[in-house]
Amino acid sequence: MARPPRAPLLRRLLLLAALAACCSYYLLALHAQASAPPPRYDGFAYGGGAAAAWKDAVLVEAFLDPLCPDSRDAWEPLRLAVDRYALRVSLIVHPFPLPYHTYAFHACRALYIANKLNSSSTYPLLELFFKNQEKFYNAATSSLSSTAVTVEMSKMAVQAVGNSVSDFQSGFSDVRTDLAARVSFKYGCTRGVAGAPFFFVNGFLQPGGGSPIDYSTWISILDPLVSQNGARIEMFTSM
């Protein structure tokens, strides 16, 4: 009886590579879950909605990479949708530096530096990164050292933060900004985040991870939740 043909070697190698990648990610997630919790919840609260008690608001969590084009494209429709519902929707952005974006970790550190120097500058700096992504990858940085890239980031960041370039640059020597960016990445791993952008609404992962969600889709997601939440609050306050 003839034996069935063997699977091509390339297919076997691809399967082994996929298995190894899955195992590596699983081990990374386990390690992140075993890490000591940080002193505060990860991420940056956005706008006035952040002041609303989470139990009385719809909570959107976004995992974004400042140097990721898909994160850039996802930001504007998300921001407009959250602004539309004001205090009824809260937003937290978790920096998630993708490992294949060479200087994404530096950009995430920059957000923590900005938040420390001037907390109101965090989101303006994020938007500056989105507008100037091409300055921090590929040919623009191919001949630059890591320190030179952080200097360029610092020069850009002072437009939002208001401090001097040297003040901002010193933040890259502060181990706390390094640890904060690591915590953000590890936290994303514990939530099963494997790319950017990833979105959660009231703790539930939204489909299409790694791709932007447009404005009309956000409205279709948030509008029923805001309506139900408002009815629930009115019911309890009228009792």
C-alpha cells in the first residue's frame, strides 16, 4: 500500500515557527500576569469623561502605539466619538509599543515624561507623534543613534509640554519612565493584546483587533450602551 506523500518541508517549518511564536507569547503573558501590580492603574485618562465614576460611565480602553499608522488612523474617530458623549463615556489610552517599531518604546516613554512634566500635555504629544510618525522610523532614523532619536523626540515634545528640550530629554535618563512603559506593554499582554490598535468597551474586546474603528461604528457601539446606562442611572436615582 502506497504511503501518503509527506508534507512539504516549508509547511512543517512554518507550523513550527507559528507554534514557537504562540508559545513565546503565552509565556510572555504568564510572566506579565505574575509581575507585581503597579502603584496606579495603567494608561492615561482622557478629557472630562475621565472624572466620571466608571460605574456611571461606559469605559473605553484603547491600546495604541504612537508610531503605528493604524493607531494614528484610529485615534480621530475614537476621540470624536468619546467627545460626543462627554461625561457618559470615559476613555483610557494604554501605550502599547509594538516590538517591530524600533523607536515605539521611546515614544511611549516620551508620553510618560510629558505626563510627569505637564499632565495636560500627554494627549497633545500623542497627537504630535501621530502627525510626525515618518520622522521616527525607516529612512529618517536609519543613520541615527538611539540618543539622537530621543533628542528629536524631545525637540518635538516641547511644543506640547512647554519645558525646555534639556528638561524633557532628562526624562529619558529617569528609570521610572522606562519602568512605566514596560508596565504598559506587560499590561497589554495580560489583556491578550497582540497588536495596535486594540479596543475594549466595558472590559470586552472589540472585534477587528489591529485595525481602526471608524466613527459610525463607534456610535453604533456606544449609543445603545450610553442609552441603557442612562436609563439604569435614572431608575436608581428615582427610587
